Amino acid sequence: MTRPTLRAITALLAAATPAAAQVTTPPDLASPPGLKTPAVQETRLTNGLRLLVVPMHEVPLIQVVLNVAGGAREDGARPGLATFTASMLDKGAGGRDANTVAADVAYLGAQLFAGADWNGTNVSLRVPKRSIGAALDLMADVVLRPAFSSIEVKRQRDLRLANLIQQRDQPGAVATLAYNSIVFPEGHPYHRPIGGDSGSTAGLDSSMVRGFYQSTFRPDRVTVIVTGDVTLTEARAEIERRFGGWQKGTLTSPSASKPAQAIAAAPTKVYLVDKPGAAQSVIRIGHAGVERSSPDYYAIQVMNTLLGGSFSSRLNSNLRETKGYTYGARSGFDFQPIPGAFTASADVRTDVTDSSLVEFFGELRRIRDEKVDPVELDRTKRYLALRVPGAFETTGQVAGQLGTLLTFGLPFNWFDDYVRRIMAVTAEDVQRVARQYVRTDSLAVIVVGDIQKIRPGVERLKLGPLEVRK
Amino acid sequence: MKRLALLFSLSAASALPLSAQGSASRLRVPFVMDTLPNGLRVIVHEDHSVPVVTTYTWFHVGSGDELPGRTGFAHLFEHLMFMGSEHAPYPQFDRLLEAAGASNNGSTNNDRTNYIESGPASALPLMLWLDADRMGWMLPTMDIPKVDLQRDVVKNERRQGVENQPYGLVEDYLPGMLYPPGHPYSWTVIGSMKDLSAASLDDVKNFFRKYYAPNNAVIAVAGDVKAVEVFALVRKYFSDIPRGPEIERPKVASFSLAKDTVAVVEDRVQSPRLYYNWHTIKGGTADDAVLDLVAYILTGARNSRITQKLVYEQQLATNTESFQDSKRLDGDFTLFATARPGKSLPELQRIIDAELRRLAEEGPTQRELDQAKNTTESSFLSALESTSRKADQLNAYYYRNGNPDGFQADLDRFRAVTAEDIKRVVRTYLLAPKAMLSVVPQGKRELAARAGGVTP
């Protein structure tokens, strides 16, 4: 069976545009370019380490991303442990102290960064081709021989504690912390912040960090992505030389994401966080969403882009471009192996906090209650489908796209079918997934703002019970 | 993703650090240029590696061109450029581009306003047509409700970035503390609420006629396009737009501070933060590059001098940052540090002042200077990976010195810097009087930095 090619599909799309080519009417556009996502070359070292290479020879730069599956979902009883362990990797390694690592990396014109998300730890290196060998030596030290000295752990722990205190000054950060702790119940991995809280951070010590590292950093969990001015043969030799001797561990695979514990749909409730004198109210509205592997992924993308995922989306058109309440309103699904949050959000002028909530609720209802207009639907689908080439321009972008496919276990040719799947979404699909995945009667509404000014108006809306949070 | 054309050539297989390689490497971004009879200039850079295109239009007007009582106007006007034109009435601009898979944005600074569209290469004619329509036929559709709406949006942008942002109000204070009254950089790009409220429809019309004419604009197009086709499209869409008047540019008089300007402001924050702001030199000059490297040596990396002392060794601060703001007519250098909870600004001030003096006296080590240069050189390479960054940079170099492909010459400024340059520049600019602003938690003015400095 043959599938229609992207070019054929996009040619059909182009034929639907008006055909006049005068200065007073928009030009007729040629067929959009065919989507050629880069071919991924793959190999595996004998210790199980997987290597993916995408040669891109335009600029003499190389991007290396070493991904260790697991990440913050393995934090266990200590939120923030994975992100903290990642941050400790380059604070002394292979006999170099923390400052020497930083100095040696930068001397090569390289950038080295280590971080963790819910699904893995990433150590990424960006380096001019001519310095790739010396830079990989440093990266190997950081990954294989981190010091985790007590004095450095204490130093970075104290810095993190200070940053957690200063985070309270940022209304957006305060809103996000409150939102996640409300949407996800106690015991759910997303209930507590990925970066930890003061309590979990204060107790961090060198042995915890080392323990987390030893139980998760094993070559059979590791994928190395190399993009840029390099061939598979070169990349394999360089990676093998430094990571080939890494001993396979006894643990064979990371714990899978826990199946989602059922999150009971609680009736709508409003939570206010006080920020006296605030010029704006920071609003977050939503509930637990849906997992990345959902067969409705494409329809949800179209629905959300139309609702709040583009400049012309309904939420932004309404709250910014019609009402002038905000600098920008949006919505989004946090796609993870288990359901992340669905969130609609905006920072709005204090005196229109209640009016803004009315508009948010109105748009959430409308996307469920009314079938979408065909022109609006078509525009949204084309926006999603045709912009894809722009996501594959730089070595960093290509490595990032590959990493995402890897995280969700998707094939590397996933984008080949993307345009067709997006263009196949119908108005009925949009309404069906809106009704299934966007709720209007069981929402968490978080507002960080000047309670004295906003409370009366918000109460009058009678959205649900109201609670003041610290 | 894979392209055949060679963008530029670098000697490949050397293990030497970049700065040690001398001038063998050449950065080159090939371009061709066209000028229309109405004065519109077009720069095209072909890059066929990915089927995308970026259109970056620069208008040579920024907040420095604003009139007294109208601060923030250039940026407010930027917002109005998306509100529709005669043949593409609101909200067609965004909708047509989205339907073609393209996105768009704009930004304003002290010297220029730029507008970007990027998307699949097939969207180029639409991008240019929309840009032409708003350059030639915007005023007939402009009205006061549109101005009022975007005035509200911009005020919200200001609230989000200034009033409701910890330390955001600093933006309101620093320019006026450093630059003398009337200097085009003595007010902020975002402007004051009062001036935003005062902007009228007549202001919009006058500003448009003066500054948004083709002879004050340069379009840079980069991506999977053919230059001849771009030129043909631009001539087709833009030729009927009449040339505008010659523009008188703002003038800056030289000035220097006789002594520190000192201020303390209270904000809703947990920890105090100290800002230093010095008068330096305009962008593109030799000393401007030296100041960029100075910023790196002070705070650019974990092992940079002030960062290492304040954040790492003594643990007095959570973060430090510094940068040379290379503007077209003048320049300034900002350094700030945020104290850890319980720490006061004089403790930070003592170390910052001592490190500045030490750098002026001893200069950097060769290794430090090489680290700064190599990091800078890598950032040049990164900029060449994306069509949008190349298009923006071609426009920036053209505005600065009339040559769009200024990449190598720009890099050469950094390669030429010596340890003696660093010493001289720190002594000349950063040991001179400055604006010093302490942001302290409400009611905690005793945490502020000391006028006249701290005894070492």
C-alpha cells in the first residue's frame, strides 16, 4: 500500500488558496516544501550504550546530548534529587575542581550543561569541531567520574535554598508551584516541584547524590545523540573511546513511569494567593490532562492550538486583542508519559481579574459546545503542519527533536506521517477531544494577586468554593 | 538539513584553541543587495540547507527618536503595525501567515524597530506582500480604537515586565540616573504609563509618515530562496510606495559624571540587589568589544572573577551579571548582583569594587582572556546556524557600518584585544563615576550600598 506523500498533500492544500496574484490581494503561494526530516544513523556499543548520529555539515559545530533514562520520576521520597544530582555532575569531576571544570570547558569554546526532567537526565555539550576530543574528555569526566564532594554538595545545596526563597518574589513561579500542588494530589510525582522544596533540599547530602547517581547512571540506560559536523564513523570512535569501558550495571532498566493514579475530578474551586499591591493577577486554570501516547494526540494538538496555542488562538484573540486585559493568553497540554497538566493562563490587569475569568470560562465552554468553523480549523491545521521544517534548522533543534522522540519511544521517522495525521483532524474530532480533555465543571483556578482588590469580584462569579493559600 | 553550498571555510583539523589560530579562519555570509528607486534596500542571503525563510525588516527608528512626553511611542507603534492595512485588514496579518505555516514578531530598542516573519520557503511572497501593504497602506485603516487597544496591551506588557516583576522597576530608574536630561537614551524603551496614555492618533500618523517610509527601511531575507526572485517580488510589491522625507537623527553630546549618582528604591523582594551602571562607548568600536570581554571576565562564567568570589567562594550572592549595552550613538555597562537572604549590599559592594580595581591593575591572565575570546568566537558560530539570526545580524551590520557581511570584521575586534586593553578599559570606564542603585526589601533601606564606597 502506498501512502500519499507530503508533497502531494501540501500541493492539494495550496490549490485551495485564492488564485489572484495582484498587489491588492494576497499572493498565490507555491506548494509548501516537502518535509525531509534528517535521517538518523544508529549504532550500539558493546556495553549497551546507544548512539544516534545526524550529520549536519554547514557550520563546524557539534552538539552531543547524553541522555540517561529515568530522571525526576525516580526522585522517590526526596523531590529535587534528580535535578540536584544533575547540577552536581560538573561541580568537580575527574580530578578537576568545580571551577577548573568550568574554566576548561569554556577555554575550548564549549558549553556543557547538565539537567534533569521527569523522564531523564541530559548532559549536553556544544563545541566547535576542532575541540571535540578535549571537550568529550571533559564530558566523560563529568558523566563517569563526578566527585560529589561534601563541600561542593553543601555549597550547591545552600545556593539552591537561597534561590528557592527568592523564587517567592516571582508571581509566575508562585502560581505554577501552587497550581501543580493542587492539580496533582499528594503522592503523585508532579505534586511537588521538580526542583525540590526547602524541606527536601535542606537534607541533601553527598551520599544521597552518590546513591542516586549509582543507581541510575548505567550505560544500558544511556543514549548519546550527536548532531553537527561529524560522521557516524567519527562519532562512534570518539564515543567508544570514552564511554566504551563503562561497565554495564546490575539494574537493567529504569523504573517505568508509574501508571497514572486516577485523579478524581474535583468540583471547580478557586485558590487565591496574596501578593499585596500587585499590578497584575497571574491566572492558571485547568486540571490533569492526558498522556503523550494518547491516540488523540493529533486532535488535541489541533484543538489546543486553536484554543490557546497560537497568536490567533481564541484565548489570545479574546483576552489580548479584543479586551486588552493582558499581554498574552494561552493554553497548553504538558505531554508526559503519564498525564501532565492542561493549563490555560494569562497575567491580567488587577481590576479585570474577574472579567478575565469570565472570558476564560467562556472560551473553555465554547470549544466544547460549538463545532469549530472550517476556516479557523483549516488555518490551525496548516499552521501546525507547515511550520515543521523550521524546527530542524540548528544542531540543537535536531538533537532536541530526537530526544523528545526517544523519551516517548516514538520512531525516528515519526514526522513522516505527522502532516497527514494533523490534516486528517476534523471539526468533529476537535469537539470530541475538547469535551473529553477540557473540563468546565472541575477546574482548579489559581490567582496570584492583590486579594483585597480582586476577592469581591471573583466571589461574585460563584465559580466554586474559594480558598486562600499561602 | 544537509546543504551543498559551503557557507564559509575554516581550517578544520587543528587541536589548537580558537584564539591561537590567527586569521586562517574566515567567517563569511554571502549576500547580494538591491536598492529600489524609493530608497528601500534589500539584502538576500541564500541558505538552501533547510526549506525555510526568514524576512527581517529593520526600520531605523527607536525610542531614541521619541519626542518629549511621548516615551514608549516607538514600541507602541510597533504594536500598531500588526493591526491591519488596507488590503490585509485586521486580523489578516496573523491569520494569513499562520495558514502558511509562518510565525511573526517584532521588537523595539533604542535605535531601531524590527519585524520578523519566518516559516516555510513557500510563504515568502505572502510575507513580502503583507510587509509591503503595511508599509504603504496602513494609515487608511488606522483609527483611535486600534490605538487604544494596543495602548492597553502595551501597558499590560509594561506591568508584566516592570511593575509585577521583582527588580523590574530598575528599568525606570537607571537610564535617567546615568544619562543627562534630553539625551536620547535617558528614558526607557517601554516608556512611562503617563506618556503611553498621551499618545494620539495624530502622533501615530506623523510618526508613520516620518519613519516608516521605504528609504528608512532595510529588508533582509535569508533562507531557501533565490536572490533574483526575492528582488523581483520586492520590486513588485514595494515600488509604488513613495519615498519619505529625509530624517534628522538625534544628536548626543559627550558627557561624563562628576561623581556617583546614588539612589535607593524599595521593592517587593526578599533580598537586596545592587546595580552599577557606567557610561561607556557606542557599539562597534574597539573598546566596545573590550567591554564585552570584560563583562565575561567579571561574570560570564562560574569561574569569572566576581561570580567566583560572590556566588561561589564567599556565598554572599545568588547571582551576578554584567553586560555592555552597545547602542548606536552611545553605550553603557551594567553590573548587578543579588544578595543572598540575610546579606547586605555593602558586603557585595566591597568585593565588586576590589575586583574591579584588581582587574584594572593586574589585568587578566592569558588563560582568562583566551577563555573569554574562545567563548565569544563560538557564539559567532552558533549565530550562523539559523536563518533568523543571520538575517537580523546582516541588518545590524548594515545599519552599523554599511556592510551587511560584517561577521569576520566584528570577530576581529575581539581577537585583537590584549590584556593591556582590558586594564585600560576597566580603568577608563569602570573606575569612573557611575550610577549606583540599591533595590532593597520594603522598609530595609539599611541594607543599601554605601555612597562613596566601602572601606576595603
